[in-house]
Amino acid sequence: MSQTEGARVFREAWIAGVHQHFPGEPKAGYVTPWDDTPQWEREAAGSVYDQVRQFIEISGGHASRLSREQKSRFVATCWTAQMFKHFEDPKPGYVADWPDLPKWQQETDADIFEAIEKA
């Protein structure tokens, strides 16, 4: 799968997770369709997809045995690194540590990992 296809898998899983886990009506930017997603965000999504995919592969498929929390933490950490790559001074919410993320985002990150496992 190309990085662009992987980035789309990531974005689609993010949007599905937001719709499932976000309490109330999410901000429009959370569910922006792929064609309207900013280039930096597409690149970040593709990079995180690649990191998760490689992690799954080098574990010999045993990453499936991780808890949802562990999967979520991995996605969140990879995303944080991308925020530091793309922004000199990212918003604190973009680089919050996993325990400081809202529950809906933690669940969505776990969903992303599991979507990549299935892809």
C-alpha cells in the first residue's frame, strides 16, 4: 500500500472514530474529508500509518496482542512526533501526553491502530 493510501486509511479511521467516540458534535476540522485535508496533515497521517504498519510487521504480527491502551499510546506518540516535525511551536493539545488526551481521542487512536492492522 502506498503512503497516500495508508494516509487515507488513517484519516478514514480517525473520522470514523471521532463520529463514534466524540461526545456531541465534533469540530468541522475533526471530520474534514480527505480532499480538504491540509497537506501537512496528509503527510503526518501517512507517516504514522507507515510507523504503525512497520511496528506490526516487525512484531511478526504479535502487536495484535497489545491492549487497546498500548495501541492507542503508540499512535498518539507517533502523531506527537509528527506535530513536532510539522510545527516549530505546536499547540499544546497537538502534543499532549497520552494520559492528558480526552477519552474520545484515546479510543479513536486505538481504532486507528486496529484499522491499520486490518488494512
